[in-house]
Amino acid sequence: MIYKQSGLGTYVLGDVSVHASDSPAEAFDGLTKQEGEEHVSSEVIKFDVSLPSELIQKKLDVASDEPVYVIDRLRKIDGVPRVLEHTIFPLKLVPGLTREILMGSIYDYMHQALT
């Protein structure tokens, strides 16, 4: 399965087992909103800004000199690891992103601080 959303990237999914607690495909409000802020925590594993590879340039439709964030986060629900996120998106899409923001909700930051 392949899922693509303009400005957010392309996701390639292999064999996927679906569980009742999984987020629905149409839910784009983020894990924190779905589960409740008091239940979700994040461990930032990687937070870098770099220039995109040729593959990332094509996938995100960015120029070779356009910086991108490279983020790996372990998302926990009630202290239990649930999601390992690997996210790459253009710096211009979410300016001012910090490690502190990554500890919470990127979606909230995008919807509240950037609108």
C-alpha cells in the first residue's frame, strides 16, 4: 500500500495488520489529539536538518538546496511504546520547529502556532 499527501510526504506500507486501537486512515489530527495529551509522550531519537537526497527531492518535490527536517520519534501511550515515527519534511513547511515542540504534538504546533 502506498499513501501520499501533498506537503506531508509519501508512505509505503508493507503487510499491515490492523488492530482495533489503530488510528483510522482518515485521521490526520495526530496521536496526541486521538489519545489525549495526558496519555501520549514522545522520545526524540533524531532531530536534524539536512539537504535532501535525490529520492527525497523527488518524493517531496523540493530542490536539492532546500533543507529538510529528519525526525525520528518514539511515541508512547501511557508509557508503553506504540509508534516509531520517521518523518522527513521541508523546513519551510514548519519553520521554527524545536526539540521541545517535538516532545509534544507537531500537529498542534502546525495548526495553532503557524496558522
